[in-house]
Amino acid sequence: MNYKVRSIRAEEWRAVKALRLVSLQDPVAHLAFLETYEQAAAHPDSFWQERAAGSAEGAVETQQIIAEGPDGEWVGTLTVLIEEAGGTDWAGFPVERKQGHVVAVFVRPDHRGIGLTEVLVDAGIEWAWAQGAERVRLIVHEDNGRAQRLYRKVGFEPTGVTVPLAQAPGETQLEFALERE
């Protein structure tokens, strides 16, 4: 594989924005992301600048990791959030121990099926371990079988925790986790 996997740099906010907008146009974006293309496109540049700065190389609470193709094009990404014990997560659930939370996983369709997503997830897990996380988790829509298969393949297991989707009553997401050994 001739790809470079690395953390973003703060000055790359335009590329962060561009790849996010591409990801939100994916046919399964409605199952994978809690934001629409229209919502993301409406954010001012300052939003993207802050987002990139807060998740760039050297940040300790959030890290966005990208895969660059041989030509330098960004072809995949994921973000890992560190959730501290004693707090609550985005859905209002208590966080019992320090954990990484993988979000916003995306690989361009023409780069799928070659193991790139697995490499990105592994890089995200390693970053979370380096931050002292005791486990890494992610939330996946109940109908997103493709993502569930991928996460199981890289070692994540369902925890039994379900998260109702506020923006889609009656739909739920499933928590998958990987425990630190």
C-alpha cells in the first residue's frame, strides 16, 4: 500500500473541510454521520479553522488522522475523541473510564476494499492508547451492516449499549468497543 497515514496539521483546514463535504455526499452518509452536507457547508471558515486546530498533530483531546494517496490527495479520515472518566458523552451517557471514541470514519469509494480503513482505525486506536485510554469505542447505526462488519474485523465487539437517534425517532445506534489489553 502506497499511502501515508498521519495526523492533520492546523493549517490544513481547507482540506479538512473538503474531505468532510465529500464524506457527507456518500450514499450511506445518513447512516454514518450526525450532520448533513447542507449543515456542514453552511459553517464559516472560522469553524473549520478551529476544528482543524483542535484535532491537529499534537492535540491531546482530539486527533484527526488522514490517509494520503500516492499523489497527496486525502482519501480517508477518522477522528478520535478522548472522553474522560467522570464526564458524560455526546449522548448524555456517563463515561466510566478514560476512553477513545472513534468518529467520522470515511474512505473515498475508489480506495475502499484494500485495507485502508483498517489502517486508519489501527492508527486511531494507537493514538488513543498513547493518550492513556483504557478502551476505544465507536457508535454505528443499527442498519449500517458494512461498518459493523469492518469494526468486528478489526477487533471491536458490541457492548449491548444502544443510543437512540434524536434526529430520527425509532432508530438506534449500537456501541462497539475494544478493550485495552
